Amino acid sequence: MATAGDTVEKDRQEAVLQVEDLRVYYDTPAGPVKAVDGVSFALRPGERMGLIGESGSGKTTMATAIMRLIRPPGRIAGGRVLLGKRDLLAMGEIELRQARLKEIALVPQAAMNSLNPVMRVGRQIADAIAAHDPRLSRSELRSRALASLDQVGLPAVVADRYPHQLSGGMKQRAAMAIAISMGPRVIVADEPTSALDVVVQRQVMLTLGRVQEGLHAAVILIGHDMGLIAQFADVIGVLYAGRLVEHGDIDEILDEPKHPYTRLLIDSLPNLDAKKELRGIPGLPPPLLNLPDSCPFHPRCPFAFDRCRIETPALQTITPNRRVACHLYPTRSGLPSLATKTNGAASEESAVSTNPTEAMP
């Protein structure tokens, strides 16, 4: 019978991308700000992974670190990003330039800021292709650029337009056309629908899904909209204060979240099937400078108890497809009911166990 450890090892062997103990710090006069602090996960070919968390949780820093685009005062302080068997963080500049677009590509958050405002869209796509295959003629480059536009559902006339002549959704799909122009194995999409209305969001996500299936590429979708992530992803990673606090199959997490932060994120979503109380998450995310040795979520957690205030929980595998960083496990099998709260916060006894026969952590 396969154990949880066997499943993790199998995922690593099959992975197209492995992030291992990644740490990204921003140096300040007061000390390093730990924007990403020891994050690890594996991504298999064709898999869709969502990374979600509040603003400041480390999502965009994670995306730029995976692409090795961190700039001072930021620095990659440790870890590995394995693309197959090669470490992106150890590559030379020439090898890295060849890996980008061809093997791993970024769909940036703000398309207008990522596109060159004084170059036509077709020229920008052609330049990206020519950087990898300079032997192609101008006609071949244009043909490849038009094919990339067609893949994302844009007509050929877009190739001769400047970015400011396109709508928000068209700009985002133009940026996507550049990202997929070399048929990458991994696509990192950093909030590709931000600042778009819901109709255009749907068009962009359908396009991303169609392109991903055509390439059989793995996708990391970064966002803070749990509903959007839930509709697209196969697996989900929840980030809080630069750390991965829960990781697993999307359906399992939506049905039974194991981390209190994940539960509160899901509870903040409206439900069209039945009426329910919408709960906001009290307080604010902690500053990432000099975090204490404790659970960073404990000041906001309705289930916090004494151990949470003095010890940082490790990310542990509790089932073959679920990892959680919470002191409630492995003693418990799931979260207590939020109904056990008293005066807005749970007592240690009621938060940890609603069953008197159940052992406390």
C-alpha cells in the first residue's frame, strides 16, 4: 500500500518543475524581509496549480523568483528551482535566456507594462522567437507570430497594431501569445485577469486553458480570487506570510480545508447554492520583517492555542495528497467548528477539540 511519502517521491520523479526550499529576501536597513520563506512543491506535466493568498503573501515574488527575475534589493537567498533535472537558479545567463520562453514562460500581471509601447505587437512576438532561432527569415518570423496570435484567439490584424490600440483583454492575450510562442513546458501566469471585468476575465482564462491543453504544458496560476482559482486549477497551494500553509487537490481542499486560513478564505466567498454567513478574516497579514518563532497566522486564527504562540508549524503530509502547516495535526483529522468561538476568539480547549475524548495536541 502506497504511503504519503511514496506519493510525494513519485510526484518529484514525474515533475516537470520542482521548487525546493525557495527563499527570497528583500534587504532593508532594518534587516531582511522574508517575502518567500522555505516554499517547496512539485508540478507535473499538464497539471494546473493555483497559488493563492492575500496581498503581500509572496505570490508575485514567487513567480519572479521561479523565472529568476528578482532584482535588488531582492535576492534569492536559498533553494532550487528544477526544470526537469536542471536548476534554473544555477544556470548561466546564456543558458537561462534559452530556457525562458522555450521551456518556461511568464504571463505577466500588467500586460500594458510588459509590452513595448513603441513596437507593434507582431514585431514583439517575432523578436522573442528570433532570440531563440535567429536563422528564421522575416517571413517565417511573421508567420510564426501570426500563428501565436491565432492560438490565443486574436486576428492577424493585431500584429500591426501598437499595444495602446488594444483593449485590456486583447493586451493580455497578446502578452500570452509572446509567452507561448516557443511552446514552453511550464507557464507561470501572474494574476493574468487583474483589472479586467468579469466577462473579459472568463475569456482570458478560457484562452489560457485552451492553450495549456494544446501544448500539454504545466501552469502555475497566481491570484487572490479563490473562485477563479477553483474553476481553473487541479491543485492549489495557499501562501501566507511567505510560507506555504496548505497544498493539495483543489476538490479536496474546497470540500474540507485543513488549515484555518484556507477555511476563512473559502468562507469569505458567496455561495449561490445556499445562504450562509460571510466571514471576513480579522486583522491584517503580519509584517515580514523579523517574524517571531510562532505560527504567523495565530493572531488572526480562531483555533489558536498556546503552542501556536511559541513554535512555527512545519509543513507536514497528513494524507497522500495533502500537506498542511498547522499544530492541530496530526492529532486531529480536521478543523473544529467555528461555532466554538467565544467573544470572537476560540479558547484553547474549544478551539482544539470539540470532543472531550479527543486528545489535545
